[in-house]
Amino acid sequence: MDFRKLAQRRLPSPIFHYMDGGADDEWTLRNNTAAFEHYEFSPSVLNSVADIGLRTRILGADSSMPVFLAPTGMTRLFHHGRELAVARAAARAGVMYTLSTVATSSIEDVRKAGDGPKMFQVYVFKDRGLSRELMQRCKDAGYTALCLTVDSPLAGNRERDKRTGMTMPPRFGLASLASFAMSPHWTFNYLRDSNFSLPNIAQRVEATGATSMSLFEYVNGQLDRSLTWADCEWLIREWDGPFAIKGVMSAPDAQRAQAIGATAVMISNHGGRQLDGAPAPVDCVSRMRDAVGDSLELIVDGGVRRGTHVMKALAAGADAVSLGRPYLYGLAAGGERGVDRVLMLMRQEIERSMALLGKASIHDLVRSDLRRVGDVSDLWRSVAPMR
């Protein structure tokens, strides 16, 4: 959260609040992190923790720790290093990086930026040909996995952006414009490299001949509100590899994802940016694990700010967590080195907390290591570990 403070000082106000904000009253945004405080550990002592093992496999790829980087759109807004800087940092840390469809760097350039595993986040567009085209480019570039976002039939009500004028097109008032002048580092680098585009879809827009249509209008017009499980199943067959569905929040939906062949679900409410009032991802894990058993990977996406949060998610039954805002804070505050630092701190916190909990491997974490705060009946301890 220190990086968040630095990012707020460095970024113009509309840009920071676009990254930091959520929908409506932002209850879900706050609760995503606050929910971790509802759980406490039950440490075990006199176990050898001379060597701490964090390595695992996520969506078919080796990972140095049970963490990977979630897709975030338009990263160029936050730093001139773009998605390429984040991909390089992820590769050095030995974790997967996920590229967004609405990224400001191309599928091919991001793949060249580092040797680490890559996942691509996609939508099922009205134009199925565009979805096929993006998948083929990912296959040709050697991406490891595909991630389908399903919780965005339309944008959430992000009132911070309306107040700052960070809309499409922007409508900045005097206060917002002044904040650009008060952020000389960001403004200088933006003016030095003002090429802002969405290269993964720009060619398709140009091919339509609709030169007056903005990229953002095109994407919004392609989002298909009639999307169903049948469409997800079609995409899974087309991809034929490790596949995550992002935006699943209930046990029945996790079971349906499992039934149509998904490899994983990302338990996500879009960082509190869509439906305000949705549950925190960490609160959904145990019910999902009971429903799907061990054959579906569960990934907690939202609210993770500490190594202890990672461990609580794993003990509840998750296989991994994904980080979004934490690495964006690091990027905005210190560029590529800032992302390096965020990932290093996360690793150190997980290792330290593992040792203090009395666990030598993340695969040793079970439900009995965790209990709900104030649960006097201690029911969680009576449940047989599912991992």
C-alpha cells in the first residue's frame, strides 16, 4: 500500500482514480481486502521449516510461487513502460503474466518481452472471427493459456471516473487538467511517447473501413450481452489448451465451468469495478472447492495485498491468486523496478509467513490451518482437508 501512495503522487488525478476506483459505493472494492481479516491462522510448531517450497503449477505452467499477474487494460496510462515492463518483471520473478485484449502492447511484442509463461485474456465478441483471430495469434506466439472474462456485459457504474472526467471521450474539468500539470514526470513521458493505441484490435477496426470509429467504441460495440455457457464451451474447444473463466462467483457456476471443460476459474468480481455488492473472492473459495473437488483450479482474483492473504486463500482451498492493482501501483510508482519490488516483497512475505505458520510447502496448507474469526463452534477444524 506504500506503492499506492507513491502512485497517487506520481499520477494525474483522473489516471490514478481510474486505476484505483470501483463501482457505485465501492463496498465490494473495500470488502475484497477486508474479507481476509475475517480469517485467522492456527500455527503449528516444531516442524522443520529450513527449506520453504513455493513452487507450483498454474494453468499448465511452472510458477516460482502461487501468484501470477492478472490482466489489466490500457497499462500505458499508468507508465510509459507499458505491458512490456510488467511482462519482463514477471519473467524475472518466474510467474505468469496475463495480457488484456485492450492492452497497449501487442500479443507478439509481449511474448518477446520475456521468457516466462503468458496467458491472454479474451472476450467472446459478436464477431466470432475476431475471437478466432486473437486465439490464433496467441497460439502462433506460444501463449500458455487463455482466460475468458464473463462478468462484463456492460461497464459498471464507476462514479470516480465521472467526477474526474475519465470517460470515453474524456471530459476533464479545470481541477483534473491542473493535476496533469502537477504530475510533470508522467506528463513529460506521455508527451515524449504519446502513441496510445490498442494494437491487438486496431487492425480489425481499420479493416472495417470505419475510420471515424474509435477503438473503444468498437470494443464496446463488440461485447455480446447474449453470451451463454454454450459460447464458453465453443471457445474452450477452439483453444484446446489450459483455459480459465474469469468472473465466476458461485459454486454452481464453478460446476458448470468444470462440466464444459474449463481448466480453472478465476473467482473474481472484477476488482469491485462491476457489480457493487458482490462477495469477496476469498469468501467463495471453500464452497467452490466442496462443489468441484480437486479437478478444477481455483484462483482468487481480488483484494490480495499481503503474503498472508495468499496463504489464507490457499488454506481455504485455492490453488493460486492473481494480482492486479498491486503491480499497477508498483509500475506507476517506479516503473519496471517497482513491479520487481512488489513481486519480491510478496515472495518474502509468503516465505516468512509459511515459516511462522510451521509449513515447509504451500502444498501442506489445509483448511485446519485456518478458521473464521469468532467461530466459537470451530466448525472449520472438523472438516476434512480438501487439498
